[in-house]
Amino acid sequence: MRRIGSNIRKKHSDERSHRLTKNIIVYSDAEAPKNDYPRRIVSPSRPTTCCTDANRISVGSVREVEGFKFCYKICQGCGHAVKYFFPATESTSDAVKQYRSRQKYLVQ
């Protein structure tokens, strides 16, 4: 059953790419590590020695918000999760250009 008016406000992919995303990682030592992507990821609060780039696996697809691409990575050993941001490449996004100009200003 569809709600009345549910088809009125269609979301364009352009609008979706600029919305903020909430952090789905919950850091807790009381709960066991659990991957319930895309709703929630329960992770230990601190990484251990097994948390290396080689030991982490990507979970889900790569997402882009305001020109910044990221994905979630989980350690296969202990379950520690991080939101991994890919290094910025040439982009025409205004947000990326403003961020880079602010960083250059802060360095000077």
C-alpha cells in the first residue's frame, strides 16, 4: 500500500549526493562486534595490533558526499571499524575546492 502523495517529492541523485550522512559506527566495549551494514556497525572502541590496512576489508559500496568519497572498513581480526575517506583527486566540487583553499590558508 502506498501513501497518498508519496510520489510527489522524488529525490534526484544530485540532491542525494549533497546530503549529510550519519555515522553508522557505534563504538562500544560492552557489545560484541557486529556488522549490520547499512544500518549499524558495532565496533570495539580502540584498535588493536591486528588493525592494519592489509587486515581490513571494505564493507558496502563507496559513497560520495560533497565531493568526498568514503567507505567503511572493518578489521577481520577484532572487528574494529573505521570510516575510511579516499584521498582527494581533482574534482570540480565547490566544497572540495573551498576545503583545499582553507587548508592552504591554515598551512601558511
